[in-house]
Amino acid sequence: MSRITARRKTIRVTVGDSATSRVSREDTLAVEEPLEMRVNGRALAVTMRTPGNDIDLVAGFLVSEGVITRGEHFATARYCAGATDEGVNTYNVLEVTLAPGVAAPDPSAERSFLTTSSCGLCGKASIDAVRTRSAWDIRDDSMRIDPELLVAFPDTLRAAQAVFDKTGGLHAAALFDGTTGEMLVLREDVGRHNAVDKVIGWALKEDRLPLRGTVLMVSSRASFELAQKALMAGIPVLAAVSAPSSLAAEFAAEVGMTLVGFLRGNSMVVYAGGERVEQGELSPAH
């Protein structure tokens, strides 16, 4: 398996009042490599990702695309031949077989076979293909969360980011129990949408969907795509350390999702679904 991090020689330049210094050193970088996803023998998409938890990534991707909703739909996964010139397997091609009776992805809604680590939706074949219908309705999820519990999530997430500590270059997504505050799983990736897919894929394999009563915490902004992925997994609360987009806020209100942004220190801004956040002092939206 490819390494998650790589070492590279660098030159650190520091501009001072009297002189500029140059120091040669090695730095640790997060690895970014392509992963080709194949379903039932057919190429579906290529995404740029950080190697590791690839099966979770593909499983979550299929949930996000509305292809599967239960662990029993996901039959097998194996790495295919994808060798270098020296004959070493790159582990960058993953073949998934769906269970008998589970329909393969609709070719009319397929991506154009390349998504980048920064953009997941930019590979969609059309604007109409952006919105995906969820099997779960989160409007009736009656969970309530204590703000004092919620404000602890960013520090818990950050403390568990082992690869970020080495590289400073990875997004993270974590799933929390909304009642106990327990962190159920954390995944890191150069792509924020990949990190979320890895979390959802883990949940699928653990037969936890729909993820009622949980909070999806992300170390980035809350985009429309992340909100949609949360809905596809039945997650009622999406929280981010940074701002949401306008479309994410509109979408969250439309589907009955609680959307929290600027979750830092002892404050947060609730953009949608405020009824799930129990009484407490909240910063007003700007």
C-alpha cells in the first residue's frame, strides 16, 4: 500500500530585518494519488485522494451517489492490477462488486471520470445530476444536542488528526454520537469530500445507516456537497469549524438538517435547524 505521507527536500526561506536566510531541510507531505473506482467491472470515477481506507471511500461514494444504502448491498472489494513500470502494484484501482439484485450506477448520472481533491461535484455530467435523492428523511429525527457537548467536538477531532500533525495538509471528518459526545470514527484525506465519504463508508460497512442521532463534524467549510452527503447517510446535524456556503444553508433548511458553522472555542453560529440545539448562548448569524 502507498504511504500516507512522503518526505521531500525543501528550502525554508526567512526574510529578516537585516538578512534573508535559506535553510535546507526535509519536510513531510500528505500523499495525493488517483484512485480509479470500478463497479461490477465498469469504470465509474477517478478521484484524487490520500491512500488509506480506500474501501470506506468507495463505499461512502456509492452511498453519496444513491447507489447503495445498506451494508448488504456492498458484496466485495479488491485491488486490481495497476502496476508501475517496475511491476509494483500501485493499489490505485479498486473493483467493487455489488450484491445480486442491486442496480449498478445509472450511466446517465455518471461523473466524467475525474474528480479532484478540492472538487467533488465538478465531475458531474450535468447540473441536474448534482442533487441526489436520499433514502432517508431526517426531518423526523428528534435528537437534541447540548451546546456544551457540541463545542468540545473540534478539539476532539483535532487531537485525533495524526497525519495532520505530521503534514498540516489534510482535511478531517468525524462522526459523533449526539447524546454521549463519543467520537465514533475519524477519517483524514486531502479532499474534504473524500474524508466524509470515508466516514460514511465506514458506517455502511458497520450497518449503521441511517445515522440517526449523530453529528458530522468537518475541519473545513460546510459546502452544499458535504450537506448532501450527510443527508444521503441520514445524518441530522452537520457542524463545521468554518463557514457554510449559501447553498448549503438553503439545502439544510429545505431537508430539515441542522447546520452549524464557525464552531470554535465556546461559540457557534446555527444557520438551519436551530430547534435541535438546546438552550444556550449562541453567536448571531452575520
